[in-house]
Amino acid sequence: MKAFDTHIPTKLIFGVGSISRLGDTAMQHGKKALVVTVGDDMRKYGILDKALDTLEQAGVGSVIFSDVEANPKANSVDAGVSVFNDNGCDIAIGLGGGSAMDAAKAIAMVAKNGGSVMDYMPRHPRFGVELKQTYPVICVTTTAGTGSEATWFAVITNPETHEKPGLGWPCMMPVASIIDPELMLTLPKGITAQTGADVFFHAMEAYLNQHATPYTDMVSLEAMRITKKYLPVVLERPDDIESRSWMAWANTLGGIAIVLSATCGLHAMGHSISGISDIAHGRALASVAVAFMDYTYDSCNERYANVARILGADISLPDDEAAAMCGSLIKEFLQKCEMQVTLTDVGIRPGQIPEIVDISSSSMDFCMKATLLPLEKNDITKILKASV
């Protein structure tokens, strides 16, 4: 059996109504919180007020920072650092989807270690430095999508180069994360689909990965099974709290899987596509997933066959036949969830492919090499052209 280490330091607080525990949890780690959100959605749906009320009841001061966009940019993170420091904050709370949680992690890290978040980007002065400390972060996830509540990654876009690398050090793991499925009931159908697809891809890529371990296999396979079963249900019945709960759990499992294993070439392309176009992460992944599976499936028939069986392949089929069905089965699943499955669908033009290839190679090389079929630039080019 493959040797591996496993350590998950984040306290996971899971369940309907668990947002009520935010104040008491924050009180254990700080006295004044920077609450990071994206725009006005958290206030519009009443979630921000719930969070602020529980912080106030626990005697934790708060400052709201909502100037974060979907796919957060480096300049937004730096603005958040200034607000954090100017107001004497000592804890960051990411309230929302992956963008809010990632921004909160990045703000806390830069506030503690100094400089600009750009300093920590690839090819910048502090990229290779091993960081040991950050201000504490609590994540409150309102989507079943990114798994950020269970990772030390913060995905920040460099607005100059359109690179969207995942920054991260173990010290950036949240001290606690609240996973309250009730907060997900107000998600629009399109966002539920996009984020749900991301859950599946996180788990799938951690499984189809050079760094997979027996532990991540267990977690990844379960997350894929849950997502295949429950994502179509929540799209049909958005107020089904039981199904929302299962999707929320699959999301957290996916985060655990990728922080202990990794994502692979699909995410290398997905990050690069959304880096140049600003489209939602799940949509970017879905637009190249079919071609990615068709191109790589024979690198390990056994593992791809297991994915295919989760997606509905006949369990009696030999591994090679089941593995070859992965692309068509992914397409069927995504289309059932009303997701677009080509680059053309999401507005990417063939002329943009060279830039996507270059960004994938420059900032996401680790993920390319983590694929069971390690990918080079020419492989990425072929996959992208097949995705148009």
C-alpha cells in the first residue's frame, strides 16, 4: 500500500442552523473580525445579518469588507488587507462561496506576513517562501461548490497576466469552518449547478491523480457518489434540505480530497479559462471536461472505469470498455444538470486557446503534471481544440 500522511486541523461544524455557532467559535480566536463577502448577496438573503448577530451576541466586533468580486483579483485582496489592518482586526471570516473564503484566507495571510498578495504569486519574490503563520480564518460556506472551507488554498487572479494560481501554505487552513446547508437554500439554480459540478470535479481529479492515496480515494469516491445522486435532486427540488445537506457534505469531502491529493490537468485549464474570461469556475471546468476525459482515460483504465461506474456505466463491463465511456457519461451528467459542455458554449474563441495554454503551463504546471497522463503544452492544446 502507498505510504501517506493525513492531517486535517480545521474544526468542521456541520448541520442545519450551525451559523448560530459562529460567534462563539470566533470568540475563541479573536476579538474583532473582518467579515469578507462578495458584493451585496449575503445581505440581500439575510445571511450577513445572521452572521453579524451571532458575532455581536458573543462580544466579537466586526467590520464588513464586501469589495470582493467573483474570481477575486489581487488588488481586491490588498484593499482588504488595508481594511483589516486599519481597523485592528485579528480574525478574518469568509462568508459566501469560494471567492469570499479564498479572499479571507489571502487577506489574513498578507496582513500577517506583509507586502502585497502579488508578492506571493508565481515568479514573484515570496512565492517560494515557506510561511509559518497567518491570522486565524473562519470559513462559512454558502455554496456546495469549492471545498474552500477544508483547504489551505486561496485562488487569486493576477489582473495583469490573467493567471489564476492557487496560493497556499498549511498555516492558511481555516481554524474552523461552518457548513450550514440552510444557507444554501437561496442559491439560484445556475449557481447550484456550476458549484455542484465543481464538487464532482474536485473529487474526480483528486482520484485521477498521481498523488492520490488510500485515504483520498475513500473520500473522493464517496464525494463523487453523493454528487451524482443528489445534484440532480437539488436542481429539481431546491428546497430539499436533506439533499442540500448531502451536497454540502460532498463539497467538504471534495475539499479534503484536493488538499491531501491535488487537482489535475482539468483544473489547470479551468483556472486559466476563467482567468482570461472571468466566467464561473464550474462552467470553465465543464467546458473542457468531456475532451479531457476522452484524451486521458486510457492512462489508467481501472480508475477511469470506477469513475464511469459511478456515472452509470454497467458494472459488468471490463475496465477498458467502461473507462472509454467516461467522456460521454460526463457529458450526459453535465447536460442533465443543464451545464454547457464546450468552449464555444461559454464564449471562448479558438483564437484564445494559445493564451489559455500558456497560462496553464506557467501557473498551473503542478496540476498538469499531477494528471495520471502527465500533460504538456501540446496535450493541453489538443484537449482545448477538441473542446471548441
